[in-house]
Amino acid sequence: MEVIRLLVKPRNKIARRLYEISGFIVTGEGMNHFGPGEDRMVMSLLLGGRTTLLRNGHANGATVPQVPVD
């Protein structure tokens, strides 16, 4: 496994902060993912001894792949 991805409600600031502290970055968004008004942010964490992810979604010069949310 190279990447862990998760979905989080954009307004859930406590969970988002916990994931950010753990090294996750925002790599996408799913508008109405679970129905009307149920938006989610996609957050990703690179694994496998790679360098820490940067805020712009890059690590070791490679872009973190976007996750399909449909």
C-alpha cells in the first residue's frame, strides 16, 4: 500500500486537524458525495518511507494522485 485516503466533512475542523497532524493533506473534494449537501474532503497520506507531504500536494516531486469520489 502506498497511499491511505479518507473522507471528512469540511466543517469538521477537529477531525481535519487530527488528520493534518498525522500527515494527511487535502487532495480532492466530493460535492454531494453522500447526497445533497453532504460534501466531503478527500485527504491522503503517502506511505512507504517517502518524504513528508507538502501543503501543495507534492512529495518527492510527484503529485499525489486524485481520488475518484463518484
